[in-house]
Amino acid sequence: MVKLRTAATHLSVIIVLLAAIHLLLGNKKQIIVPEDPWCDQWRDPEHRIVISCLGDSITFGDGSHHVGIPVKASRAGRGNFPMAMHGMMMKALLRNARELRCANSPKNEQLVVHNFGVPGATLTPSSLQYEMTEEFRKALTVEATLVIIMLGTNDSREWLNETHFMTHYQRLVRSVRRDNSKLPVMVLSPPPCYPESALFLKTGKCKPVFGINCDVVRRDVSNACRRAVVEGDPFMMFIDVFGSLVNSSATRRNLDDHFRQNRCPSKLARHTDSIISLFSDGVHPTQVTSHQIADIVSVRVSQYLGVI
């Protein structure tokens, strides 16, 4: 009788243990592990990262962002850095989602990059001051996550001084932030420019197109853009596109050194091929250079937004 009771007791214990294991296993299937917050944001189809790019023709690029409107022959080959930036950032978002094994990956429409570039626009007062344009008014209606501004090339034509430029830059930023004082704004120095190579080959005249003063762009505009960033403002940043492009290759460094030391040298013809491959007319970036600008900017934006 004792042996039977002992066996029964053992059997009861085994049954209890099996029931407990079954219960635990059953509950395990019901445990919901919360997803990484970065991943979880993409669950909402209405969630958006919206980036507004403000600028002149260098931002406008080839105009390919105007859906349904054919690209003009005069702009063909320029590229479009905001569009290229969208592609680069989208790849970074998807790569991050894979690494985190997100159940919800970002969709293409959840990253929006607006191109509000206006060919010929200036930052400072002129016949085409950016703040007075329709594109700027459109930009103000967008609830942006971040704003990128690249202006100054056209201002070199009637340059006064850095303080004048800087003052108007900060005024533009205040206008952009009228509804959100903490809206992140990235100030970009414009790329370098060079004398129009094809014109030199035809006429021997060494000058940039549209009256752009490349010495002012090189010497003054970049520094004024840097000074425009308000010290102590954590939501305002400077990106040195000019310096990053110049230092990106030996060819660009040699070009910059050559023109910095010799404003309009007779030896320009030696650099014609390099200039044309990087800037279609000495001022407007080719697709190669636009892609590089997009790379420089997208890395900084992605880092700031926590994408990479």
C-alpha cells in the first residue's frame, strides 16, 4: 500500500510538472515582444519624414521633380540633388530596418523630399529675392520635419558684405520657422564655380556665366553661410558643401588651387575637360556633382534624424 501511494504521489508530481510546462509553453506563444520604437513608427501609414529643400537653380537642378513636364535641353545632365538624396536616404532607411529586423519597414511614400529651388533666386534683396517667390510661399505651407537651404551663388553678382548676407539669412530662417521655432534647419554653402570653359575655348574670354563672381563664392559666401548659423541654436546646422566638394578629390583640389591663385589664367584650356565633367557651364553641377552633393547632405540628415 505504501508503495502504491508513493507511486501515485510521484505520478501526481509528474502530472503537475507537465501541466506547468504545458502552461508555460502555451503562454510563451501569447507573449508579445514590443518592437523597437524606430521600427514601430513605420506601422502608421500616415507617418512621414518630410524634407524641404530651398535654393536657387543648383537646388532646382534639371527640373525632373516636375512630374509631367519634360526636362529642358539646357538643363539636361545637371542632375537633381534633392531627388538623389531621397534615393540615398531611402536605402539607408531600408538597411536600418533590415538590421533591426523590423516587422514594419518604411515605405517609399513615407519619405518625402520637396524641391523648392528657384533658378536665379538670391537670398538678399534683388529682382528675384527668394522670400518673394511662389516656391517659398509653397514651402511655408509644408509641415516639414527638416529644412535645407542653399543660397548665395546669385548673390555674388552684387555682393555687399558678409554681415549683410548673414543678416538676411537669419531673417529667412525666422520666416521658415514662423510656426515652429524648433524646426531643424541645415544651412549649406553653395558649391564652387569656375569660368565658363566652352566660352573660353571659343572666344578666349575667361568669365563665369550669368555674371556670377566665383571669387566671391569662394572667398565670402561660404564663410557668410557658416556665420549665419546662430551659435547655441541646437536646431540650426551648417554643412560645408563647398569644402567637402573641393577636398573630395585631387582633381577638385587642383582646380580650386589653380583658380584661387590665378583668377583668370590663360592656361584655363588645360582644365576644360575637368570643369565640364563637374560643372556643365562652370556654375551648374553635372549629374556627377549633384550626386555627390546629395551624398554629403543625406549623410548629415540621416545622422541627425537617427536613420544611420
